Amino acid sequence: MIVGAGRRGGIAVGWAAVLVCLVIGSAAVQIAGRSGADVRPVRAPVVVIGVAGLAWGDIRADQTPHLWRLLTGGAATGAATVRTTGGSACASDGWLSLSAGQAGVGPRTDDGECVPLPAVRDTGGGARVGRWDRLVDSQRRSEFSPRPGALGRALSEHEGCETAIGPGAAIALARPDGTVGRYSATVDDSALRCPVTVIDGGQVVESGSGRLNSLARIDAFAGGVLQRLDDEATVLVQGVTEPPGGTPHLAVSMVRGPVTASRHDPALLTVTSTRWGGVVRLLDVPSTLLDAVGAPEPAEFSGAPISLGRARPTDATRTVHELGAVTTTDQVLRRWAGLLLLTVAAAQLVLFAVAAFVWHRSSGRWRRGFAGATLAFSVLPVSVYLVSLTRWWHSPFPDVSLWGALAVTVAVAVVPVALLPARPLWQAPLAVSLLTFSVLVVDAATGTLLHRASPFGPSALYGGRYYGFGNSTFAVFSVAALVLAGAAAAELTARGRRRAATTAVAVIGAVAVAVDTWPGWGADVGGGLALIPGVAVLALRIAGVRLTPVRLAAVGSAAVAVVAAVGVADWLRPPASRTHAGRFVQEVLDGQAWQLVERKAGYALGSLAGGPVAWGTALVLALLVLTLAWPGRFSPAWFDAALREWPTLRPTLVAILTTCVIGAVVNDYGIRLVTFALITLLPIVVLCCARATGEASADTASPRSSPVGTRGTES
């Protein structure tokens, strides 16, 4: 039987290796297509043609012939995140965001309708935007406290020659007092002589024939501008808001100029703020314009200069399809991500609650079915990332393909774990956590490519985090790391190697913290503050060291010191290359950090009103705390049985809860972070409890263990 178990273990390891190799291979293939050069395509003189509501689905040879020729002529392209508010977009949102370098919100009527762009009044030596005070006052509705006029002031202080054409462009280039140095209501040659010219190209209307007519007018207008530009000018056609109607879309971003003309292959646009080839942000445009003329960037700007990335398809139709597919993919993910979380959380809660009541009266077949379902739930978190390997979004029916691909991925991932013997009790958790940990480490090291088509990944439509570990990934990763460390410690402790067990926890924890916090990998500042205490608690308990208030204070101080050191190291890099950590350090220096902390605290508190999932999470969390804090009084017999067989399980759970609670406090996800952690942790714990209370089969031997907290011998 032992030989059979060893063979099954070998098969399991083989399957796990295959899955990890698939991840590495997929990432390597995608990275191989990247361009290593960081070439800035926008250089002065630059002309920006901003269009409200222009999406990639609008670019067609028969519908927008001038923009189509710009695309086929080798323009560099990208899909731009332009969402600045939670509701329907208004044209003023985008223009104000360009003006402030941060997400702005335009004024609305009492019933929430968009207020038309204000008229621009000629002042003799320039112009002034009408109702400017109302535009500034409307920023109180924005959570980022933007200050319109920042771009215009930075340009005027550097060059003193920037031209706005049209009312939207006047908002973008206005100074903090609402004045514009050079303004023209129409396009003529004299208006295109400054290093920076911003043009309001119009707005796409909502639907029907009116939409087609508006696109025709916008295209004809853009064609007239393009005819006036010489070969030395750079033109940026930029969508400044989402299409009307309230459905999130990524906007058009196209650049043509001397830099793009010199390339043999047309390129996708990229930017350090997204690290996502073909995806840029509207908030990167102000930084790009300042970089084009060599002007210093205001500290409050959140963007980075746009660069050229890997080559795009030379076929224009395929380019439009692929850039439009970024929107389609994200729309599918946002449509189902919440339902997936709700379904998994509810299904686990119901399944585990039923099992607790009927376990001792259930048949062997029911128990085997329960074990299989629990195993499937245990590999679901890693499968949510591995599903990206199936490229489900290329299907004609992406919604169906997403669910089908997820089911197939879970079935494949569960095979190596199912082949493992039931004893020692920590063997299956070790395999599951090792697979999850390895996949996420490899993904972090290769640019988190698996995240981009994962229901737990970032949203290009809504912005925020585009790379690294988001809150949901941090929850999954931290649970996997701590379970892996706890299971490895159990194996070493069972062999009498206490020091080796402590060392294993420290090494796994150090790798996890480095991967999570390093700016080029996980780029997760708050995660380090939560993960370091969890690792320290587990290591101290494995070493048999008591957790005193002084030691806990030292652990907290060490966590802050490590995260601060990473933040300062990131801050020392050029501003365009900084991640969240470096930008936070800059905000501390500028005295603006408290606004960020206050905003995130508000998000965290608001998560408690998240409905049944949030309330269920809080209930389960409270029950786990009671079970661990007062064993015997609140812990059921089946849980105690698992603790006896897996002596490091209790400190592992304490470490995970420590990380979860701190993570919920320091991250804006709040209680939702705990939800992701619990759906990762509970299947592993319940499976151990079920196996600990079930009858041992002939091929499962009792685990060799020594209680944690007693001295073992070093072998």
C-alpha cells in the first residue's frame, strides 16, 4: 500500500509540474512578443483630437474612412480606460480629468443628466471658460479631490504656447482660474503652430442613425485636421469618455507621428501605469503631453508617459477586433465575477453545514462524493487563474466558454490532489497550496498575465490596479503561502526536525512577502503589512515561542519597516516608473497621504454593508475566532480530531486569521478580502476534518507527529 501511495504521489507531482510548466510556457510565449524598447511616440509638436464616446467598435472602413486610413497607415494603437465616475459618463468628465490629471466629474442636473459644455468667452488676450466655478465645485463629488487647471498651468509655465480649439479642449488647457492663453473656435493653420494643440473633436451621440451621423461628422472633422498637419507633427486621436448609454467601454487611442513612421511594424501603445500592452489610460495623456515638451509633471498627476510596446497586427481589421476584445473580455468577467463569488461562498456554506449535521449518519458513497466536492472547491481559487490558459475569450460565445473553461480547469487541477493518499492529513493541503502558490509566484514574475482574463483579476474598464496582486489575489496567495508553510512544518516536525520546520516557515514566508510586495512583481503595499505578521506568528509558534505583547509589537514594527523600505526604494525610481508604493511615499511627502488613507478606510467600512456575502463572512470569521480562542468550549469534535492529527493546523489558522484581519483593516477591500480568504481556506480545513473523523482505510497510516510547543529532536 505504501508503494501505491508513493506512486500516486509521484503522479500527483507530475501533474502539478505539468500545470506549472503550462503557466510558464504561456507566459514565456506572450513575453516573447514584447518589445524591450521604451520608446515614447509622442513628441512636440503634438495635436490631440479628443472625441467623447469614441470606441474601437466605431472604427470601420465604411463608417470612419479617415480614421481607418490613420490606422492602416501604421498608427500605434491602444484601448484606453476613460471611466472616471460610477454612473453614466458625460463629456465634461473626460475633459476635466485631462485638466486635473486625476479622475474628474462634470456637473449634472438635479435628475442626473449631463450639463452641456460651457461656452468659451473671448477676453481679447485669450479666453475664459464659462461657469468655471461650477466645474471646479463639481469636483466635490469626486473621491480623488482633483484640481482642474493643473495641466494648463504646467504647460503655460514651461512653454507658454498651447492652443485649445473647441469648448472641451478649453477645459483641458484652462489654468486654475479658468483662463486659456490661446483659443480658437475653428481649426486653421495659425491655430496649429504651438508645441501643444488640443482639439475638441465632438461627441458620439447615443444610438440609431444619429450615432452614425455623428461618427461621420467626427471622422470628416478629424480628416480635415490630419490634412493640415505636416510629417513632423504627432497626432493623438483620443476617446475622452465612454460611449453614451452607461455601458462601460474602452476608448480609442491612436498615435501617428515621426516615431511611429520610423518603425517597420506598427505597435501597440503601452504605459508603466498599466504594464499591459495595448491598454492605456486617459489619465496618462496629461503626463504624455508634459513629457512631449519636457515640462515637469505636477505631483498630483497619477499617469505616466505613453510608450510604444510590442508590435500590433498589421491587419487593421484584426487590430480593431483585438483591442475591442479587451472590452468584451472585461465585460464578461464583470458580468460573472460577482455571481461566481456568491455561488462559491453560498455553495460552500450550505455543503459544509449539511455535512456537519449528517456526517455520522451518512453512507460511504456520500462521504466520497463530499470529499470530491471539497477537493474541487480547494483547487477552484488556482483554477480561476489557470482558466486564462484556455483563451476562452476568443470563443464566439465567451460567456458560455468562460464557465466551461473553468469547469475543465477545475477537473484537470483536481486530478493530482485526488491521487494522493488521505494520510498524513496535511498531504492534500500541501499539494493544493503548493500548486496555488507556485502558479501565482510564476504569474507575478512574468507580469501577472494570467490575471487579465481571470474573474479574480483586474478590470481594464474600471481602472484601479492593472498589474501585480489585487486584494482578491492577495487573499488567495496569503492563504496558500501560510497553509504551505504550516503543512511543510507539520511534515518536518513529524520527523523530529523542529528547527528545520521553523526555517521552512521563515523561508516560505520570506518568499511570499518578497513576491507580494516587490514593485516589479506583486506590488502590494498593504499586503506586506498583513502578511508579515501572519508569517511571524506561525514561525514563532512552530519554534515554541510564546506570543507576548512585546513580541507582537516588534512584529508589527518590523512589518511597517519592511514595507516602508520597499516604498522608499520604489520612490527613488523615476516618477513614471513608480508603483503604488512609491506614489504613496510621494503623497506622504506632499502631505496628501491622509486623504488616501481616509478614502481607503471609508471603502473598508463600507464593505460591511455588502449584503449576505459580507454578513456571512463576518459570521464565519467570528466562529473561527471563537473556535481557536476557546478550544473545547466552542470547537466541535471533528475539528478537534483534525487538530490532533495535524499539530501545526492551529497555529496555521491563527496566522491566517491574523493576516486576514489586518488585511481587512489596511486594504480598501475590507471584509471582502476575508471572503476570498475563506473560500480558499475552508475547503482545505473541512477536508481535513472529514478525513480525521472518517474511518482510516487499510492503506492510510497514522501520521507521525509531535505536539507543537514541545521540543523535538533535530535529525
